[in-house]
Amino acid sequence: GNSVTQMEGPVTLSEEAFLTINCTYTATGYPSLFWYVQYPGEGLQLLLKATKADDKGSNKGFEATYRKETTSFHLEKGSVQVSDSAVYFCALIWGTYKYIFGTGTRLKVLA
Amino acid sequence: DVKVTQSSRYLVKRTGEKVFLECVQDMDHENMFWYRQDPGLGLRLIYFSYDVKMKEKGDIPEGYSVSREKKERFSLILESASTNQTSMYLCASSSPELAGSNTGELFFGEGSRLTVL
């Protein structure tokens, strides 16, 4: 069946370090892929998305590229800030409503 | 600003009590969802509704029911709360995309943290 696997956390980085959070997926067809972020005490909000192979989603300095050949959608940021500390969820959608979420990766950025 | 509002941020209930979690969205979305969020398990879908009075079971519907009498409101009901239902509950909504264009973004509420003693 369809699934999303993302790296275990927590990830602890110093401010201005490079961030990669790995995400791979298993799906039939060509799902759209998403990264959601959950800041402390809040619900999830969309960070970026990509709807087809080789698409790059980007927002707030974060990027992820839809790689069909490796079934991956890794999240990257060149220079993290303390305010980026949050839990990050990789997700896919297939059909019109079936969303599959990864287990989440907690990021902690130290000043 | 678009908004999904969950009625209670924190609830503490006793085993066997009936619990209502309310969710309201102001975006005129057709689709509404209830998820449960637990550490290490990510988000798991409890129930989904694609229209007023319409509902479908998600991955973990046991012990839960839902009600959608109006388009903007989707309620989650725990008929008899149990300790294993202690969790964070997230409501979300989305607008269905045209067939063949499955790019719909989910809009989430802030969550309701339920503790069952």
C-alpha cells in the first residue's frame, strides 16, 4: 500500500547550519507530495508542495524536489534559524482526499 | 484569514464519559477530517466527511463517531471515553480538486489535547 517514511528525530542543529530531512514514499500512480510544519502548540500548516516529478517546492528558504526515480522528497534549508524549531511532516495525497503522513521529524535549532 | 477553529484546546475527562470535539471552518470547504496525532505514529485518519451528512471511516474509526449537520461544522464524538483515547485530535478541511488534479492542501485547526483519566 501507499506509505511515507521520514527520518527519525530529533534533529539538533546550530543556527545557520544546513538542514536535510529525508522523506521517501511508496505509492501507486503519481501522488502530490507535501511538507507540513507544526510549531509548538499549533496545528499543522503547509510549508511547500510539489505535484509532479521534478517539481521543486519552496517556501521560507526551504526546498524539496519531487524525485520519481528515487521516490523521494527530501526537505532542505541552507541556513536554519532558531525560529525553524518545529516538527516537520512529509505527506502525500492520492485520490481526492486520502492523505498519508509520515511520523514527523522534530527539529531543534540552538542559538 | 482562513480559519479552522476547534472548540477546546485542552480537555480532561473520565473513563466512560461522552466527549464532543467541535470543529468549525470558514472557508466553505466540502471536505472535513478528524485526525489523531500520537508520538511516533504521525497522523492517523479517524473519519472524513465530503459533504453535509456524509461520512466515511478512516483508518482508526473504532470508538469514535462523527456528525456533520452543517457544511462548516464537523463534530467528533467519543461515546464512552477510554484511557487509550488520550491523544491530540486535529481537525482539518480542504476543497476537493477537479478530477485528475489532486493537489488539495489541508488546513488544520490548532488541535484539542484530550486526557482521559
